[in-house]
Amino acid sequence: MTTNSIKKNLIPDFIALQINTDNQKITEDKDFNFPEYKPTEHYLELTKAKYYKALLILRHYIKVVSDYYFGVELSAKNIDLFMLTPSISSPMGSGSDSEPIPIQFGKLDTFLTDSSQFGFEPLLMNGLDKVYCYLPSMRGEDSDKRHLNQFFHCEAEIIGTLEELLPIVENYIKKLAATLLEMPDIISKISKNPNRSLLVLKQLSESRSFSRLSFDEAVKLLVDNGYSNMINFTPTGRDISAQGEVKLMELLKTDLPVWITNYDRDRVPFYQKPSAAYSDKVINADLIFPSLIKNSFGGEIVGAGQRQDKVEEMYQSLERQEVGSESYEWYINLRRLEDYQTTSGFGIGIERFITWALCRDDIKEAIVYPRLKDVKTLP
């Protein structure tokens, strides 16, 4: 199969034509350097910096293709979700590196939404089998080159197991790669290494199933090669640092992402389903990407998991992680309903994927309006 036929299978012709038209317009512009980020003057750069013009086009088509893939090809329903919630989903438990953002809304103490997952699961009990969104998520940890306090999150939830979900995720990643391949002029202007970007995106779009490595195997590979310092060993389990994820990909000598599966149970959120074979492991997978050039962005970009389907297991996980159940009783109660079915879901950080694909090292360069903790950015 030729590259052109692969891309045609991945991206519909009418979208590819639109991308090509906008891509060609970029060739007339000059000076695509990323402007120095000055929070109070940022809006002025948006009026003139050609970097942002190119980035806007790239981001636009990532969303267009995301909607086409999930909404048209998979017949998933796009869900308009809340931005306030009493039930945070990601920043919890001893293994989390995230923080919630609490706010007071009138007399209500609540949180900004950190993920749309909890909004999906009740809807899947109402006759739908796939739902998705493309929305901002907000988290409160200190911003750095890997973290934004507001980022765009494409998330989906299906009725089914993790094994049924992962091929959907892999096809989505390949479609994103094929989308960027349709805009070579834009890539040539804003990638730190256009040739490397285009080469790996082509490999990614043409790849078959991604390789897998268990979390235990990943830890062993790092330890055996002298990188124990990149693993956080705790009484409740282990975490691989972001630096360790990048080093792991170097050791695997691959240009393509790799699934790391079956993390330690007490280092992930309580709603991840424990493995039937190993109760201290969960049925989950993170997709780890290699840095394309030295010091460029790499590491976890996609997280996926199968949800807890047993009430008692959920209470056990909450207790093990010393997380109170009060904010999650409604969520646990879904499992008591007669029509409940097992679901699995995933989320991808859009800015992380863009930063990776463009061989850049700072996630702020992948978003138009950064929102950073303790930084006032206009508007």
C-alpha cells in the first residue's frame, strides 16, 4: 500500500483538500519564530506572529479530524459537559502528580473540571455505546514545560473492555499523524526539526499495532540499566518519572509510541479496574512517546483504563489510597443499577501531542492562550 493510499484511508478527501489549501497559504509568509512569551503583551503577538497563524491552522484540523473520526466514523456522540464538579477524577491518591483547582461559586465549594470522564459514564447507560468530547481540563499543579493549568483534552468512553478500546485509540493517533502530514509547509515552518517530524509522522501513520510493555517490565528495564533514580519507590507502589519515561524510550530504541500496561494499583485513581490475575495491578495503559530530537518533548501523552465494575473493589481502592468516598457515592451507585455495563475510556493531551510532533520542548508553545498558575495573561 502506498503512502498516499494510506493517508486517503485515514483522512477523507474533502478534509485533506481543505488542509492542503490552508497549508499552501502559509508559504507566502515569513518569520515563523516563536515570539518571546510576555503575559501582558501576549495578545499583541497574536495579532502579528506568523507562528500563531500556522499553529491555529494546525490545531483547527486536529479538532476537525477528531470530530470526524469519533463522530462520523465511530458514530460516537459528542457531549457538551460541565466545567464545575464536586467530584474530581484525576488528582487523587498517593500516585497523583496533579492538584485540583478549588473555587467558591456563591456559597458552593466546588472544583474546576479536571477530566470529563465522570460525565460520560452515566450517559452510556442511556442507550449509547460511545461518547467523546474535545474540551479544556483544568489542574492546579505548578506549570512547567510539561504542564499547563488549562489544556485541551480529547476524551472518549465506550461500553467495553480496555482491549476493545486500545485499537480505537491507536487508529486515532494514526489519523492525527496523517493530518499533520497533509500540512508539510506548516510543519516546515514551526517544527524544530521538520525532517524528523515528517519522517516519524509518516512511520506512525503507516504503523500497525503499537508495542506493549508491562509496568513491571518497564521498571526492570530502567533498574537493570542503572536508572533506579528515575523511579519513585514507595510503600504503596512505584511511579516512573517523566525523565524515566523518556529514558525508557531511549532504551527501547524506537521512534514509535509504546503502551505501558498494568500499573501498580495504589498509584493510579481508584476507578481503575484491578487485574483478575494480579489484584495489586490494574487494567490500564499509558501511551509513551519518544523524544524526536535531543531534549524535545517525550513521555506520556495518552492515558487509558478499564473502569471498576464492582462496588466492593471501589471501596477497597478508596480505602487503600486514603481517599474519602463521600464525593464519589453517586459514581459508586451507578454499579448498583440493573443496566450497568463495564466501560473503558481514554484521554489525550492535545498540547502534548503537538509539542511532541513539532520537536519542541515547551508545552506553552502548543497553545494559543496559555493559562498558568500565578501568571496573569491578557486577555
